[in-house]
Amino acid sequence: MPELPDVALFARVLERSGTGRPIAAVVVRDARILADITPDRLAAELGGDRLEAVRRHGKHLFAARARGGFLRFHFGMTGTLEPFAETEPSHARLVLRFATPPHLAYVDVRMLGEVGLVDDADAWLRAHHIGPDALDPALTAEAFAARLGRSRRSIKAALVDQSVVAGLGNVYADEVLFQAGLRPDVPVAALDRGWRERLFRTMRTVLETAVRLGAASERFTERLPEDWLTRVRGRRDAACPRCGGPLATLRIGGRTSRYCPRCQLDPRAAKG
């Protein structure tokens, strides 16, 4: 699933290929990806309009419209934004055509994402209970610690909860926990101030590194540091990139979590 670093790449694609030029035509190939708007209405609203400043918040992407309001993208499990010159990419669900190439396609194989128009991006985020962006400079370690709360649910479940902090999904939550050396099934309430600050610093480092290395781009995994879990996470019988031991799997909140039983700790066991 596209997460914050992937959507950061899509934001760059949108800025380079979709902003500052009048939209000549809007082609909806499958209306099921539209959120609360018909294809005809979307075409009428966007036709002749221009997209301007692009804003990413967590896994959501907003492009300000010259006429006012925003075009909003969410990428679900398999969504991407792809520029093209002539031939539309496979599985293009929405196409923005300009007078000259590049044109822009919203591609979504499984069609679990959505595209829509909103009047106010901040109001939409509040209405949908989306927390602060994980890389927002205004988010402090203290605020992050407070947002985690003191619940008995697992830290993995808290990290992927978009109302707590926006941007982390299954893959990067596992990476943050691996780099921090914390088991994914540890209850939030078991984490003291030191662990919470460590998680915050690690989250920032992991996400900033993934953005810098071009998440979602070709051969991204090969560019990751060798001690990253993401390099091997999807392989069956994968070994820990640090200790070489076998990785373990847990099901947490319906999601598969990968971790290293040797390198990732449970603070409660350490105290015992």
C-alpha cells in the first residue's frame, strides 16, 4: 500500500507533470474510483482549470485548484500517478489531458483508492479524523508521545492508526519498530518516555530516508541501507539484516507484522 514516502514521490510527479497548465480534458475510465462526484461533474469542474500548489498529508494528496478548492487523491492498495505522452498506462482509471504532453493518469489496479474534490483540505482532514502528518515540523516528540496515549493496544496498531499520526502503513510501521528495536506487539501503555522519544526520532529518520531515496521509484529497495527490514520483509524465510536470524510473523489487527525476535525487545521482559 502506498504510504507517506510513496505519496511524496507522487506529489513530485503531480508538481512536475500536472500543475500550472490548463486541463484540456478529464477522462474517467472507471467511475468507481470517484468519491461523491459523477464523471460529468468532475469533467465540468476541472475542464479549463489549473492545478497549482500540491500538498501531501499522510497518505493523502491535495492539489489546489485555480478556481478554488482542491483535487484530492488517495491511493488505496495499488494506486499511483503516472505521466505519459501518448499511450495511456494500463489500469488508468482517471486521465488528465493537457494541450501538450505529458498527460497524467491515476492508475489503480485493485481500485481501492479514490479521487474527489474538496472545498477545504484542512476541514476534510478534520472531518475524517486524520491526525498530524508524521513529518510535520510542528509535530514534536512530546506531542507524538501524548497522541500514542496509554492504551493496551499494540504499538503497531497505534502507529498505523491514521487518527494518531498520518502516513505510516504496514511496511513503514514495521521498519520503524525494527530500527527502534521494539517488538510490534508491545502494548502502548508499556512504553515509557524514553521509548516514545526513541520511536519518534526513528519514525522521522525512516520516513525522511525513504523519501530521499525515492520510495515507489524503480529499484528503490536496492538503494535502501543494508540494515533495513524493508529490503527483505516480503521474502519467505527471510533473515534479519542485522543478526542473520530468522524473522518472525505476527498478525496484529488483521495485518501481517514482520520482526526479529532477537533484535526487537519487549520492555516488560527487560524489566523482569
